[in-house]
Amino acid sequence: MAKTLGRFVGLGLRYRFALLVLLGLLAALGQAPNDLWPVSIVALAAVLAIHSTAVSPRQASFYGWSVGLGYFGFSLRWIIEPFLIDLARHGWMAPFAIVFMASGAALFWALASYVAARLAPRSLFMLALCLVWVEIARSLILTGFPWALLGHIWVPTWLAQAAGFGGPHFLTLLTVLAAYGAAQFFFGRRVMGVLIGAGFFAVAFALVPPEPNEPIAEAPIVRIVQPNAPQHQKWDPAFRNIFLRRLLDLSAQGTAPDLVVWPETAIPSLLHYVEADTSVLVEAAQGAPLVFGIQRVDDQDRFYNSLVVLNGNGEITDLYDKSHLVPFGEYIPGGRWAAQFGVSGLADVIGGGFTPGQGSDTVFLPGIGAAVPLICYEGIFAEEIARPVQRPRLLVLITNDAWFGQAAGPYQHLAQARLRAIEQGLPMVRAANTGISAVIDAHGRIVQSIPLGHAGAMDLALPRVLPMTLYAKWGDRPILLLLVLLTFGAYWGRLRNDD
């Protein structure tokens, strides 16, 4: 290992930069849809090892930024897709979007490397901990963007169940500890590497094994409908009635279920037009409650991205307005001021775009019970999931991933939905416009799904609810306390070594 690191140090700056970017790209291969988590661990172990060669905090931050550029450049490659929907208007933004997103997110990893080099120079363990800290910061700062977190590589594995104990950041901690153990092994510290590996797998084996996916007797039957309306046609007057008719026909087939769920903005009109006559919706749902996404405007001309619950009598019994909007997509910070200069978002409706909702964190589904509503982007924020006093029956996530075409975005979004189910111990019903629609059990397993880019409907018995998880009770507080203790211990150990 020493010889390999020596060769790296001897390389020119451009070659070192290229190698670091490549390592970042390899680390990103653990994210969906590639799911190559062993590659991620080995790549991150190499990153930790290279950090030990930095001769100054400034050089360490350059290393961290270079790795982050490769990691986020590959993980977030889907970010260009929305700009290609209206190529003439937004296409020019696509290369800037991926460059700015990747280089901006990489600054967090540069910060981690810099702080680690300042607190404990050449300490692999301190860098590992600082990476967890900056991933938490990335999830919160400037409304947060917890996409492609290091811990997400475990979603297709049984280790993902650890999210029920400590959430996504606990999974990130497990990721960097695994990489740290591998790095120790590479450095010839076999005993240390084996001990860390043994502790890592002890956590995995301590997790409760999954129950069989057997349907509950008399469980409610949920019908999820996926119309497969491409984004460039969804609002086109020549096509939108075709997609609406598809929703109606797919909903009306077969025996009436206990609940019908349509995707985000399923109905291409404003809510007050639909309220005038809901008979066609009631007929299609065969008298079952219908959950659907739609836009609405209030009496002050404010627009909302909403989820509506319609009962079998055609009455709107509950309504939820999306509260965590997509910056520059659904609203522009300082929107009405920016609109005067011609700046608008991709999903801009009027002036500054949508208004965030301030309503209840749960909706009531007739015959089923309370549900936590999530609209698209909201499904990526683990810490924002409602924790009502009364335990909900399920999570309902409606989304329109048509913005991201057939790229990695829809798969990564689905992976995060699986984590939300694990963290809360609740099943999830996920209805997506173009896919991937799915019923997810409380262990995060996909019970059934409709593939990306297909139209269809599926009926499935609602999976069982698990006892409230530790994460549902305590949120991120335990992992934050653990990180504080570990970071203090690593710093104190460095001070003792200096003495």
C-alpha cells in the first residue's frame, strides 16, 4: 500500500485529479440502479488511504472536492433530464445544471477533508466521521438535498433494516466504517481491519429477520394506477384527455378495491373545475375512495401542488398541499421579484411558482385510516416524515418522475421511498406517473410494482404495520449523539498521540 500511495504522490496534479474523480465515480456505482455496493466500499477505502498523503488541509480539501466531483457527477447525472423536456427553452441549462450541482455538492466533501486534516492530520477515522457530518449538513442546508447519500448503497441489502434504528445517517456511518476497516486491512493492519469487519457484520446479523410476505386476512385492497404520460405530452391539449381517459379506464377495471391511488398532478386541470362534477371520478373508482394529485388555486391566486382524498359520494374529505417544494423547479427563491427579470422555474405556474402548504401532516382514508401524505420530492427527507400521536396505517407517496425520463433518477427515488418505509415501520403505496409505482412493505421490500415506462394498474393487499421503530420515535437524535462522542474521541486520541 505504501508503494501505491507513493506512486500517487509522485503523479502530476492533472493525473491525481483524474484518478480522484475516477474513484468518486466508482464510489457512486453503489447507488441505484447499479447497486454495486462492494465497489463503493473499496473505492471509499482508497479515498481514505489517499487522504493520509495530504500534506496540508488545503491539499486535503482539493482531494475531497475532486472525489466529490466524480461521485456527484455520476450519481446526479439524471439532473439534466428535466432541462431536455423543453429543449428550445431550457436545453442550454443542462450542462450548467450537472456541473453546478456536482461541483457544489462536492464542496461538502472538500469541507470534510479540510476539517479532518485540521483536527487530526492524516487520520482516516476522522475523515470517515467528517464525511458523515457533511452528509447530514447536505441534507439540511438551503432546504436540504439528501440525494445519493453514502448510506443509500445498502437499500437493496438486508443491512438497510438498520435505518429503522438510526435512519439514513446511521447507514452512512456504517458505510464509512466499512470503508475504514477495508483501508486498515489494505495498510497491513489486518487485526484492526478484521475487528472492524466483524463489528460491521455483527450489526447486520443482529437485525431482526424479515417476516414472510404473507397477506393479512381481510387487508384493504389498494389499486395503484400508472398512466405513463411522458412529461412533454402530459400538459399538451392534444394528449392530456387521452391520459385522463387512461386513468379512468384502468381504475374501472375488475372488482372494486378499497382504495384507488393516482399519481401527482394526475388530473391536468385545476381542482375547482373538478369539484364542479366528480361523478366521472366516482364512477371510475367504483365507489371506492380515490386519492389523486392535482393543482389548485386559492382565493388569493396562490397555486398549490395538492393531494386530494375523494370519497365514494364524490365529496372531498381531505386535502394536503405539498409543503417542501423543489427550489428552482416548483418555486424560485424570491420568485415574484425574480419573475420581473424573466427568471422562472421548470414547473412555474405563475410568478414565483407554487406556495408551500401549511396543513395537516396526515390525511384520513375512508375505511383504511390515517395516512402520511408525501408528494414527490418530500419522500427524500427522512427527518420531515410526520410523527403523529396516533400511529398511521401507511405512507402514501404520489409522484411524477416523468421529469427524469428513463435515467437513474426514478430508480434512486424509489430506493429512498423504500428507506422511508423501513424508518417508519409502515407500508408505502407509491403511485408514479411513468413509474416506478409500487407497494412497499414495512421492511422496505417491493411487494409488487409497475415497471418504468409502462401504463397499467395493480391491486394488492395492504401489507402489515410493524411496531414503531426507534427512528420513528427519536429521529436523528441518537445518531447525532453517537457522532459527537466518536468525533470527540477521535480528536482526544489525536491530542494524546501528540503528547
